[in-house]
Amino acid sequence: MTVNEVALILEKLAPLDYAEDFDNVGLLIGDKNTKVKGILVTLDTLENVVDEAIEKNCNLIISFHPIIFKGLKKITGKNYVERVVLKAIQNNINIYSIHTALDNCNEGVNAKICEVLELTNTKILIPQKGTIKKLTFYAPIAESQHLKEKLFAVGAGNMGNYSECSFSVEGIGSYKASELANPTLGEKGITHREEEALISMTFPKHLEHKVIRVLLQNHSYEEVAYEVITLENTDQNIGMGRIGELKTAMGETEFLGMLKKKMHTPVIRHSGLLKKPIKKVAVLGGSGAFSISAAKAAGADILVTADLKYHQFYEAEGQLIIADIGHFETEQFTKNLLVEYLMKKIPNFAIRLSESITNPIKYF
């Protein structure tokens, strides 16, 4: 199995198209055609993680966080990023990062937090915009059903719990082929009129290249008239954070105690308690201050996230509790999630969970 084949398996879970614009995801170091001997899954790629990969004969590291985030002008080993890059290259170690692609995945980072906290009826807290595209094209009526079936087969026409969705209108199309053309229907130099169908269907944006390729490969016309636009609609399965409910409401201090225990955090920084039960819980792994307004709008009793600044706790405004449990603590189960997923997809392959502790924050 090659690095690229492993990447394609990961991208079925979390397509890289849904990573945030600021992020750096995918294969960061290495050659996609390299044969994989073993896979080491980690939250962060540090020097000790590369050493662990070498020791365990793993030449592919799958890391949640990208080791290369900003541009590197020199690689001289003067800081921890450069030292990791040097050591990986010197030892033929490939490094792949999935980061916010997995954050925005329906079965990703935040779904895992909800699982640990045993939340029910969960859904995306902040659906990502621009994830749904619409294809519109024209085709002879006689071949319109064939084209729709080919497009449905690669994922076009799927909307939530529905599949094979499309809209068609019949009419008369006209065109005149030049002497350089090779028309499927009609003759050169003569205006041709054909009974055609105008067909529209939606598709997720990460399938755009595949959908257009299938359309062009199966359409009979030499020149295919089509357009692709981005819709304002949001896909409720793609986005940041999640919100769900406890099976039974809990008191505030009882919930915080449970949170501390299940998320293995030594301390919780939180806004003022409101003296009311906790039932509806919003979560967002990593730096989640931007989700406070969404959590309030969704009616959450508490938001569990990390990396909050002093003044951001004021944004609770007596409407909910904001709990900062630590960046590492919110994402610690991510590598387990990836190992579990890969072992289901490639059960006979050497996949190892990194034993290296990469949390840079210590508590006294």
C-alpha cells in the first residue's frame, strides 16, 4: 500500500476540501508513491514522535496537527519544526496531517468528544458554508436518463437522507456547427434543433472534479454546455463543533466534575455558574472562542472548548457557562479515532497508536 492509497482512505472520512483556508493539510513531507511499511498515528509530530516511528519501523506518520504551518525559508534545525522536518527527511519518514478537515467531519474530533461525554441527539454546531454545489447541463432527451444514472453513481444528487435527486425541464436547443466541428447530431453549417433536457442536481464540493469528468466522459456532444454554482444552503453534516444533550440533566458542579474526570483534565477554567441544570452541551475541540455566539444561539447550557482569553469569558453574559478544559485535553482522543477508523479499513496493516505525550502544557 502506498502513502497515497492511505491518504485516499483518510480522505473518505475527512475530505481535505473541507479544511479551513488557513490550514495546511495533506502530505507535508515525503513521496505519495512510497510503499508504506507501517503507520504511526499521533496528535502532534515532534522529534520524539519521529524517533518512535523509526523504532517501530513506521515510515508514515499520520498527525492531527500539521508540523509545517507557516512557510519555511530555511531548514537548518534551529527550532523544533526544522528539526522534525530534517529528521523525517533523513530517515525517509512521510508525514501527513488531517487537522481541520477532521474538525469539520461529521464523525471527527467533536463527535468523539460527544461520545466520551455520552451526549445524545447530536448535530453540527456551526455548519460550514459553501459546501454544496449545483450542476446544470443540457443533453438530448434520449440520453438524459443515462447521464443522470452515471452522475448519481459518483455521488451527485445526494441531499441529506435522500439520493438520486435532480430536476429536469424539456425544451428545444439549437446550434450551428462550424466546418472545424464534429457534431454528434446535425450537420456542419446548418442550424440544428434538438429536443433537449435541462438537468440540475446538487453535489458536495469535494466531488466537483469527479462529477465534471463523468459528465464529459458520458455526454455525446463534442462541446458540453454546463455550469457549476455554489449554493447558500449548508450541509448539516459538515462543520465545526457539535451540540447534543445529556441523557439526564445534571447540576453544574456535578457536570464539571464529570467533565474533569472523563476528559482527564487537571483543571477547568469556566465562567460564572448560573444555578440551573445542565442538559444541552456544546463542544468544540481546540481553540473555540469563535463558537460562543453559536452555542448561545443554539440554546446550550454549557460550551466545552479551549484556549479562551480573559475577556472572552465575559461573552457568556449569563446565558451559558463557558468551560475551557485545555487544547490538548479536547483533542486527546483524536488519534484513537483515527486508529480505530484505519484498522477497520485496512485491518491487516501495521497501524500503531503513538505512545509519545505531546502536550506542551504542564500543571503544578
